[in-house]
Amino acid sequence: MIEVKSYRDLTVWQKSQKIVQQETIVAIASAVVPSQGSIGVVRLSGQTALEIAKRIFHPQGKKQWESHRILYGYIKHPDHNTIIDEALLLPMFSPRSYTREDVIEFHCHGGIMPVQQVLELCLEQGARLANSGEFTLRAFLNGRIDLTQAESIAEIVGAKSVEASTVALASLRGKLAQPIKNIRHTLLDILAEVEARIDFEDDLPPLDEDQVKQNLQASLEQIKQILATKDQGELLRSGIKVAIVGQPNVGKSSLLNAWSRCDRAIVTDLPGTTRDVVESQLVVKGIPIQVLDTAGIRNTEDTVEKIGVERSLQAVNQADLILFTIDASQGWTEKETEIYEKIKGLNIILVINKTDLGNPDTINYPSEIKQIVNTAAAKNEGIEALESAIINTIEKGKTTARNLDIAINQRQAAALTRAKLALTQVEETIKNQLPLDFWTIDLRTAIQALGEITGEEVTESVLDRIFSRFCIGK
């Protein structure tokens, strides 16, 4: 396998693998729900996609096979003419397709059997089962999208909130790629000017060092601004994990049910009802939140409850934020102190629940706890205040995760960090009045790092790492 060192080399590599690249691939491109579902999509892409489709699909009437024109008909086995399914067929001919190859989509009846039979029929006719993300990989290799757009497609599919989807869609439209490309072009121009002075020093006017410094500083500031979106991007993509902790019967399950607006946890007057960690997925002001309702923490001889308590403590250690819940009618007891000793030092919000049964103002809790929220979960009171406290805790010291145009991921942040360090070194080199040859070393490093983000400089291992995270049909 030829190592891919740059986008230009990638074209050479693609040509050297022409037979492999033009193999026709097939995959189920829609979620398949067992025994139900309205539509299932099987997607073909490659040199023989149209040929395979014409062998197995029989349109009704005398319809022309035109690009982007839907056909209605039957999928039949070519050997014995058995009808596999009634379906719609959507042909999208090269280059006006997702992969810039001939693409055929069979829109079958939903469920497991119809799409599985159509998939197997395509495989019998010479198609190969697609690898994870191979359709999008071909779109990238064929120049239809850059690497930031490819990553944004996966983020759109996996978005857990409207805000995350909006940011990913902006990246798909080039909002991230364009500024990165502009910075890279600026650095390429600087590099060209510097190298020209090295090679033809006597034939060219002196280098405008002040202008170079201004351009470097402007590029560095842009990189820093883009890097600043990393934390917000992580929030939008991954969210946070919140654990509801407290002794039995303080209303933890009631709090989860009121917050999630459904009965996820069993609620009774008996202490120790929750024996395991109950999870609920919520979105609060655009941020995905995984809520863990833990078993009440107490000393117990019940074997099953003891396991539940151990799992609760494990959930506490994995959580980003603890909602330490107490009963307003009971106040802060020795049992709360015992639990607090186990979670002290973590990110805590004290939730005083059952305020309809007791006065929260009379409770003496440790002075180091600064975030306090009063709730009456059984009456759905205090939930908005709880959400506001959580968001304030998340955003403390950070820029808001809402109203973002772009939000970089970890791979992009790592490349931008390398570019930032390289440009900082260039500035230091200029300050120390080192020869022009030294300038070019770090300039090339910054240019390469920025090219890795968009795919203009990319290795095969990077592509494998990115596209292996995609689903097979994308």
C-alpha cells in the first residue's frame, strides 16, 4: 500500500488503486427496525452500480433511466424471476452524486427481510459490502467534500441536540474549512516569499519583515479564536454526566422523573427501592446530559442493595457533576455527613428536596457548598432552577456553548495546536534574527498541520481512524 503524504499524493494513490476504488460497494443506508418500519434504503456506488440495478430492477411502464428521476417497479432475482420486493429506485449518475460515482438507491419496504434480501441480491451480482464510512470516504477521495465536511456528516448523524446538529451543518457548508484554508494560503504566500529570498536574494527586493510579522500575528490570532471553540464543541457533542446522589428516600427517583417528565424510576415510600443505577438522556439548553439516578447510599446487609450502593459510588466517580440530594423535612443528618465525606472535592450542587414538607432555610450544611437549589420534585417545583444551576456550573469560566458558528473536535484541535506552536516559534525565530532558512522549518510545520484539518495534507492512517467511526451505510 502506498503511503499517502499529501492531497496531491492521495490522487496518485487513488489512481494506483483504481480497480479497488471503482469496485461497486453496497450497504443498507437506513436504520432497520425488526419486524417494522416504513422504508429501508439499500445503496450501491461504483462502476457497475447501474449494470447491477438493471439486472435486478424492473420498472413498470416504459420509463427512461435518467439521473435523479425516481422509478417504480419490482426487484426480481435474475435467475428465476422471483419477486423480492416492490420498490422505488433512485439513480444518481456520476458526477452528480454523493460519491461522484454512479449511485443507485433502492427504497424498499422497511424491516429486516426486504432490505436484507435486496442487499444479498446485490452481493450475488458482484457488489462488495461497503466498509464503515466508505461512501463518505469516496466522496472525499473524489474531491466532492473536504475532511472537515466529512467529519461534520458523522456529527450530524450522531447529534444529540439541535445546537449540535446546527454547528455540524455549518461545518458541512464550509464554515470551518474556509478560515482554515485562508490561514493556510496566507502562510503559503509567506513561505513562497521567504524561499524566493533564499534562492534569488540578489535578484529580489528585501523581504518586508514588518508585513510578514503582521500576517503571522493575524494568522495566529485566528487560530487561537478557532481553538477556543474546542470545549464548547465537546459539550455539544458529548455533553456531561450528572449523578443524583443521596441517602435512601430523599426523593432522588422523584427528582429524575420530574426532570425527565416520565416515570423512569420506581417511586415508593420504602427506602432502598432503587437497587441499580437508572439512566435518562436529557438535553438542557442545547447540552446533552446523561442523568444517573443512583441507589441510596447507606450501610446495609441486603446483598442486592449492597451491590447497588457499590455501583452508585462507581457512578459518582465517573460523573462530571453531582446532585447531592437531601430531604428538607429531615435536614442535614450524620448520614449526609458520611456521604459528603465520600464525594467532597467533586463538582457538587446541593439539592434540598421535599421543600413542601420542610423549611430549607433552617438546614445547616457545610459552608464550602456554594450551589444550592430548592425543589419539591413530587410537585414538579424547582426543576427550572435546577437546570439553570447546572448550566451555570458547566459554563463557569467558559464561553457559552450556544450560538456557535463552528466547534472543532479533538483531532482538529490537536492539529491547530501544532500550527499555533509552530507559528509562535516562527515569531521567536524572527525576533532572534535567525537566517531565513530557520523560518521555513516552522512555517512548513504549521502549513502541514492546517492541511491535515481539511485533508490537503493527510495520511492513510488518519483516514482509517476517521472513517472507521462512521456507520457502514454512510
